[in-house]
Amino acid sequence: GERFVNELDLRSVVAASIQKNCSNYKSDEYEGPPFAWCILSQPAQELFGQPVLSFYKGKLGLFEDCEDVKAVAALIGCKEEVLIKTFEEYSKASALGTCKLTHKDVFPSVLTPESKGLIVARVTPSIHYTMGGLNINPSGEVQERIESIVGSHRHIRGLFAAGEVTGGVHGGNRLGGNSLLECVVFGRIAGERAATVKHPQNVMFPEAKSDDGLAEDKWVPVVLREVRNTDKKYGTNTREIRFNTHGSLQHSGMDIGQFIALRGELDGETLMGYFSPITRPSDEGVIGILARADAKGGPITRLLELSRPGSTFHMCCCGGLRLKFEKELITFRGREVKRIGLLAGGTGIAPMIQIIRAYGHYVRSHPGQLPPFQLNLIYAAEEMHDLAYMKILETVREQIPQQFRFYVILNKPPLGWTEGVGFVERHDIVKHLAYPPTEGDLVVMCGPPVFEMAMRKLLGKLGFSREQYYSYAEGDNVSAHL
């Protein structure tokens, strides 16, 4: 006949409290789990809803009628004076708006010793919803944990899930009706995605590897899968944006260093931007890009910020570096590459991320076989807040410290800055990039056209031939947008 918990607390809290404070249900030789008594006054019954109450009381017979407090005491087997005291304390707490015993501060209805027309039911903890455990992506594909240079999950080919078997969809607890909602929403998403498993084409851009420029005229519709705020993961004002390929098992068909053009409409205006994928060409079902979320991301930034999963864009494959990571060697335009230097100016860091990620996987597939520091990056920017993707660079350096290093140069550094200051000079390349030039070198540069022009001249003075470097601005004239 005494209260012991805030009746409106989380299901998990109420269930645990019943198990701790209440006796087991007993009937003849049967002994069930712990249970508590739930008492509803007439105002509470109205709030419960007569249609729902008719189902539980009339059809299932879970509630019993009790005219007053005396009848309730007789039903539950406690002293009447104990139950009257409980009702009085609850009534006082309701008037005050807070209960010192249970810290309840919401009282939807009144219950007093004078209340009439009560109904009573036994309540006990039961398994009626599975919080799940399978990790799914926004396309309903089940994920598995992997060791990777960037990211820690990948989808299990052809396995989809929806509903209570999944975890992490709604956090650590749930609202009523979640199970049906999850089944309907993610069931539909998973079903639509599963239907693409047998897509006739295994590559998104079959013309990507040709040099005739045909791929750049092939615009295809793509569906936005998700937009992730990556301020903490990759750097301030960054977003990871993922698009579904047409088939769940389809890959892009692009080479490392190629970039894509993305276009869409906002308020009747067609907006377009160029981006370097951070997903690898072999990644299935998805093409992911990293984009700036501020004005430096270009006009398409606002469209990306306003778009939601399910929105349709158009994408085409453009030119770019076309670096090939083969089983036993790395090649560029038919020649073997043994050492890679990366020169990034401002937003030109974007295409370097895919190269760095691909090289990290190459290192892991050749343990102990590669000489030290065969991948070096110089990253030049105006100020500290202009630096993007620093955390991903630091993560890669931590994972392969003997193979990758980077050096940052700021034109306007903060107090206490210990790395480069000003512009990229001869001594920076000699010490931090690749020098002296060798037959197996490749220097990749991306940034504002004036930056790349200065870097080409500097590399020429240091003895690098035209075949030993690639300039996005010189090759494609869109590097400022990458």
C-alpha cells in the first residue's frame, strides 16, 4: 500500500524499482515475477483514453473495478489506514507540485482518499521491446567493425536489418510506438536498398577510366544518404556527405585522385561544385565527400546544408590525378611511383585525403615492406582557422608514423606556433617533402591557381621534371573548388 517510485519515470527505472521493492506474484502453485499495483482515478482514466482502456479492461480483463479506497485495500491485501495515508501524501505532493519521496514533479491527475470509481491492475516488468544491437547505416545495411585508416565500420554485403533487431536508432531509451515506426521507416529504406543488390552494372561511372572526356558528359542522379557534422572529427566547419550509388554492391569505378562534379537546384537556381571523394574507389554502395560548411565551400554549400536524406542531386565523374594502387605497386601514367609528395594550399587539402587514405591501406597490406616516409604532405593555409581535416591527418600519422608525416605552414600563425611561417619555400620542400628528386617520385599539388603556379616554378628550380609532378589547376582548372 505504499508508493516507491515515480510512476512516470523511464520504463527501465520503473521496472528496476519493481524488481527491487515488490514481491513475486503467487497463485496456487504458480510463482511469477515481481509486480506492483497500478491505481487509476476517474480523471486518470479519462487521460488514459476510453478506447485504449476498453481494450485493456474490457477485452483483456487486466483492470478490476473498486468503488473506493476501502475496496482497493481489500483487493490488494493491505491495511486501509496505510492506503489512506499513501493517498493523502500523494494528494499533498500533487498540490505542491513535487514529491520528496520519488522526486515526481508531474501530476496529470488527482488521487485522494475520497476518490470514487477507481480501477486497479497488476503491472510487472516484461520483455516487450528489444533495444537491439545490430549497427546499421542510414541505408539499413548491417555494419561490422573493422580496422581501418579512416572509419571503423563497413557494411556486410547483402545483409539488411530494420526494427527491434537494430541498435542506436533512438538512443538509450525509447518512446512508445518506436518499434512500428522503425519497422515502417527503416524497413522501407532497407527494402528499397536491398532491391538494388543485383544492379546490372557493378560500377557507377563505367567511362571513368577513359581519357576521352566522355565521363564528364554523363550526369547521373544520386540520392543523398546522410550528412554528418564532422567538426570534432575532421575540423571546424566540415561535413561528411554520403550519396548512394545505384546499386548496394556497386563501386564508383574511379581512380584515386579523380574528382566529381555535383549539381542541384535551390530556389530555381542551379548550383554546382567540385569535390574529391574520401571514399576509396573500391568502397561499395556509397560515394562520400568532405565539404566545407562555411562560405569557403562555395555556393553549393547552402544547398547541401538544407538538403535532407532522400534528396536527389546529379553527379558526374571528372578528370584528376588517376593514381592507381595496384596489388604490388603504385602507378601513375604507366610508371611506378615509390615516393609521393603532397602540396596542399587552403581548400586544396581535399583531394589529398583520399590519396592519404588509399596509401594507408596500401601500407597495411604490405607490412614491413616499405621504406620510411614515402608519403609526405606540406599543408599551407592563411590562418589557423583555415585548416581543415587536421584530425584525420593526425589520426593517420598516429596509425602509420613511419610512413606518413605532414608539415603545416601558416601565413598568419598564432602565438606559440612552432611549424612553418609565411609561404612554401625551397627549404620546406627539401626538408619536409621529397628531395632530391628520384625516378620514382610524384609530387601532387592542389590549391588556388596562383599557389600551384608558384609550386610548379619552385619544383622546376629544384630539378623536378614535368613528369614528376601533377598540378590540378594545370590539368583540370577546377582545383580552387576542390
